[in-house]
Amino acid sequence: MSKRVFGITGWKNSGKTTLTVRLVEELTRRGWRVSTIKHAHHDFDIDHEGTDSFRHRKAGAGEVAIVSNRRWALMHELQDENEPSLDEIIERLAPCDLVLVEGYKREPHKKIEARRTEGRKGDRLSASDPNILAIASDHPVSGETIPVFDLDDIARTADFIEMQSGLR
């Protein structure tokens, strides 16, 4: 991976998305250009029936670009292809200072594990993944040998990510 990459991982309902969003807000406030990648485990669609672009895809277009003066998006239909690797997706991103990756818990990039009281109990991802360098939790955590941050302490968590990613 040629870009700086740092992940937010955890079980379902562990607070990954909230943590990712708050970190993007903090890191961009600090002046960094941040891109994100979100892994979805289910059939998702960013386009909806009735739109022109949806009709283009359903007609068989392999890629559909939607462009306006405010943003653009490119949708790629996999058809018979395998899901692209994380590295392939990272390489498609425009230059930035940091890519925050939400999900992809089995990939070998540096990560923080999010934990919430309401989330999945039991399995600690940090116990079996040496790429998890810290934990962000909404409850006290004991028995860990890596740093533990309060899930709401975004400034300290962002400081940690900056240090681990070589941003400072």
C-alpha cells in the first residue's frame, strides 16, 4: 500500500461508523486530506430504481459515472468478477494524506478496535490480530497490553493515528 492507511475495526454495533465519522471531522479540522473506505458485508446499492443511472446499470453498463458541479461518483458492476481487494480500492483513490478504512477486520493494516457495551460480547479482535494497535471503548477495558482510549476521546485517538501513520 503506497498511501497511509489506518483502520477502524470491530464487531457489528461496536461504534465503528460513529468513530470513523468523528475522526474524519477531527483530522480534516487539523488540515489533513482524508479519504475513507467502508466495507459492506451485504448487498448494498447507492442508486435507486427510477433514476437515470439505475436504468443505465440495469441496461448492462459495466460502469456508470454520475457527475455534477458538486461531486461525482463511479459505480462499477462486478458482474462475474470477484470483489476487489482493499489494495485495489486504495490505489483507485485520489491522492490524500490518510485513508481511514472502516471494516476489513482481517486485512493486515494498522487498526483501532472499537468496542461498545451494547456491541458483541466475547471475542476480542485484539487478542488475535497484531495489527490492532489500540482500542477505543465506551467502557473500562482490562487485561490489554495496547493503549485503550475512551470512545469519545477523539482528540487523543486522532493524535495516536497521526503518530502511527507518520503524519507527525
